[in-house]
Amino acid sequence: MTVRSDVRTEGSPVIPTQVVAIDGPSGAGKSTVARQLAAKLGFGFLDTGAMYRAITWHFLQEGCAPAECAGDPDRGLARMRQALAGAKLELVSGAVVCNGRDVTAHLRTREVESQVSAVSALPFVREAMRDLQRAVAVAGPVVAEGRDMGSVVFPQARWKVFLDAAPSERARRRCQDFARQGRVVSESDVLEEILVRDRLDSTRSDAPLRQAPDALYLDSTGMVTETVVAMLLKFVRAGAAASGAS
Ligand code: DC
């Protein structure tokens, strides 16, 4: 799957429906579950958090990330707009490529982590990402995970899920991810970061993290990934059968 930021769905944008939209807070396990579900269904996988992280990385490279522009916010916004216009984002079989460079390994660094909530709160960034996300889903069915998939980007998605878990469990899972990457981080620090991110993501004015009214709510606390994937597979297949699709 390849999409470039110069792909635009201007005019009368097509809003795709063959989408499993999975939203939820940080560390709820969305990426792992969505990736496995997509593989089982033969759908594409759209990790929209990775897209926001890649743009944040690009702003950092350009020296115009929000924290760097705090002294002159108007000029900062103009520089971010310019940097966004010059960004060519590609999603190529699990990797995120920005202006020809594979940036996947940089997406979870502390620098990116510390700026991504502020970047993802910017309406002009969200608008560009939304158009790209729709352009990907126009090309074929996808499992898309993020914060606003069912509420804003794909309001007519055939399947919507809000995946949640207790904050302490989300912090524990994140620590395990970090440990796999060789990073030692205390669970209480991660919990604190998660709670800050939850607050920022849920209180921003543009597309805050919110459960779509027609989404299935699933609390995965205490469940292993396989159980969650199996439940969602059943949910998707039941929906497909109910509407007569194969
Ligand atoms: O899911 P994640 O941790 O990779 O997301 C990184 C950040 O991007 C997080 O602060 C929320 C934001 N995000 C968003 O605002 N909308 C999305 N659809 C996906 C992520």
C-alpha cells in the first residue's frame, strides 16, 4: 500500500465504507489487534498514529515542531504549514517513508512522543491526514486504527469499534513494548505519560478521542490479543453476513 501526501480528495470526496474503524486511547492494543485482524481478513492496515508521528518527526527535522516554535507561534504555524506542504508521506508494507527516507525506527522516540499530541491537535495537519487516510481506504478495504476513525474520518464505516483497557494495564503493556525495544522505563512514568496523552487527545477541539455512538465498546483489560482479535473477527463476519456480503 502506497500513498503520497500529494494525493488529494478535493471536490466531492469519496468517504469509504469498507472500513473496520478501531479507535481508543494510547496503549489499548489497537495497533497489534488491527494488524492481526487485517491479516486475517485480507484487508489493508492503516496505522494513523504512525502518520501523525511521521509528520511530527518531519517537523522536528525542519526545526519547527510546536515546542521549538513556542516563542513565535504565528511564524511557527506558517513554518509548519510549509513543512507539511513539502512532506511526501508513503506507507509501504508496514514502513513509513517520509520524503524518500524510511522513518519507521524514529516514530517512537521520546522527541516524537513529546510533540505528537500537539502536532495532532493542529486542524490543518488533521485535514491533510484525513484526506490521505480516505485516499488509502478508497483503494481497497482497510482496518484503520486511531482516535477519530469512526467519528470523523470514516463516519460511514461498516464496522466501528472502541477498544479500551484500564490505564494501569495500558501502562503495563507499553512497558513491555519498550522492554522489547531494549528501553527500560518505569511503569509509573509510563502511566503518567498515558494519562497526560489521554487528556490532551480527549480535550482538543478538533476531532477529540471519542467513541462513535454506533461503535462496539470493547474493554480488553485482562484479555490476551488472540481473544480480542477473535472477538473482532466474529463481529466483522457477523456484520458482513447480516448485510449479505460474502
Ligand atoms: O496511536 P499512537 O500512540 O501512535 O498515536 C500517536 C498520537 O497521534 C497520539 O497522541 C494521538 C494522535 N492520533 C490522533 O490524534 N488521531 C489519530 N487518528 C491517530 C493518532
